[in-house]
Amino acid sequence: MASQGMGICGIGAVTGYGWGREKLWDGLAAAKPAATLTGGYGEDGTETVWLATVPEGGDPADGRGRFARAMRAAAREAIDDARARGWVAGERVGLLHAVVLGEVDLWKDFYLKENGTLRVRDYLSLMPSTPMSLFMQEYGFHGPAMNVSAMCASGNAGLLTAKAWLDAGIVDDVVLVATDLSLTPENVSHFTRLGVSVVDAEPLEGCRPFQEGSRGFIMGEASVGFVLSNSAPRPYTAVHGGAMSHDAHHLTSIDPSLRQVRRCFTEALDNAGVRAGEVRYVNAHGPGTKQCDEAEARILEELFPADAGIYSVKPLTGHCQAAASAVELAVAAIGYDRGVVHAPPAVAPAHPQLLHGEVPIDGGLTVKSSLGMGGHNSAVVLGPA
């Protein structure tokens, strides 16, 4: 098995369950979906739909919008957590922010309510770089800071970028945050028109990854923060390696040959220096759509042992778009620390290797996969700290 390498030594989370890492974990432990019936949707604003939105909260001093407040709250919680677990920041702490759409609520108001007129400071707050710069100022960090964007695979992409920085000696530590608070009526409507999101059924009825009758995913929001280091004294989990590839095939559909998806998984194992037979868990992208679930099930059957289990937490957390793989990485990392996987309950006939309910972790490796819309394939290999 590979050496430990980079460790996840601090975690913070703002999700549909509320503000804080423990609210995420408690929601999963209770097998309670974060989504609730939410009003103000549809063409005339009168429809009520199922969404896992981040509730109001955070510190108003962190920004005018929920996006900036959630981003800084998740990162701050991760740093506090890492320090409590013995982490001491090096001289060069970098910041990576995995994001696709930033401050969508404020941009909408800027055009439709404020007629393009704002104070300069408030205009600058619309930029994705602004909460990053303010966060670097807050902590006096001087490493590189930049955004990473790979659609739903953005969290995995950020994690692999952080590992590359650390392995190259560019930084001593990295704070990685992935944020997506974009569930405006317009965005939800277009994902529904694409035929992939479910808004008219309870989460466990509409979203059933690797089970019969799944119609797609429930949309969610989140911001998740990590502190990553090669010298963490008490990491949650070790990040052994990973890989990314691109289908270069279609804006929404996976290449049916799965050539690049398969290459991504095999290169992730090679990069991590592990054998497929050491993998016990596949923390899947698993959005509940037919093409994605079938693709990951095929890879599971081709590459991994028959006793490897697969699961997806999207029925519980919702599909958090740019923050999706980060939420799922956090779930896997906390699971290693606490010795259990909290998989959603099975509600229909399922793939024989689907995990459901509370499953004790036996110490094997986890592959966290994420297949971002447009062809962004990613896989990260995690193991016990």
C-alpha cells in the first residue's frame, strides 16, 4: 500500500443540513434527507419543489451574500478543526476555491433590482476572488490563491491540485474550499428541463442511485472546507493520489465506450501506487441518472473486487454541483475517522454491491469518483490515516 502522503487534517461544512460539520454528519447518521419543500419556484413563482438549500446564517461581516458567508464559514471551521487536531500552519499556506457559479443571487439583483449601480466595494464583492482575498488577509496567509473549476468534479480537481502543490514544494499547507449556492429558480428550472433533476418527489423516492426507479437527483447547495498537509499529526484520512481525464464527447452525455472514464480510474490507482484489490469502497458520483449510474456500476464490476461496496450520499445531501465531490470527500474522511459509512437506505431493488445504512469500515481503501457534466472525469484514492 502507498505511503500516507497528504492528509485531510481539518474539515468544515455548510450544507442543506445547516451551518457546521456535525450537522452534516448527524443528518447522514439519521438517514434524513437535507432537502425540504421550498416555495417560490416555477414560471410564476408559485410552485413548491424539493431542494437541499443552505439556510440563512453566517456572519454578515463576511459578505453581503450567502455564498461569501458560507465559503468563509466552512474554511474557518476547517482551520479551527485542524488546529484542534494538532496542525500548525507553515509559512506558505495556499488557498484553492472550487467554484463554478459565484454569488448568483447578488448578480441577479445587480442586473434586475439595482440597475447595475452599486458602491465599488459592493461591486467587488460579486467577484469570486474577493472572499478569497479577504480570507487570506484574515489569516495572513501568503501562499498562492486561485479558483478551480471542473463542474461537478471541482472538489476532486481542487484536492488533486492541492496535492500537486504540496508534492512540488510550492506550499507547506493548503486550505481547499468548494462552494456552490446557486439554486435560483432559473438554474433549477434549466436542470429540470435537462431531465436530470427531480423536484416533484421526496428525495428517497426520486433519487435512488444504483437502484430501480431512480429518476435523477435532488439539487443541493454546500460549501465545504479542508485543511491539507503532508505533516498533519492526526489526519482524518490519507489522500494517496488520483487522476482526471476528459471524454471530449458531449456537453451532457458520457462517452458510451467509457474509455476515458476507465482510464481515469486505472490511472488514479497507478498514481496512488495501490492495487484495485485493495479497494473496499467506491464513494460514487452516483447522481441517480441512468447513464452515470450505469457507467460507475460497469467500472465497479470490471476493476474492483466482488466484495467492494458502492454508495452515493446524493439522496441525502442533494447534488451540490461544484461542491458535490467535496461534500462526498468530507463524508468519506469523517467516516474513516469514526469507523463507519453512513450510506442512504435502499428503497428499491438495487445493485448487489450497493451499501445501505450504517456500514462499519474495515480499513480498506476508498475511491471517490466524480463525473462532471461535459466530460470531466475524476477519481481520488483515500485510505486510513
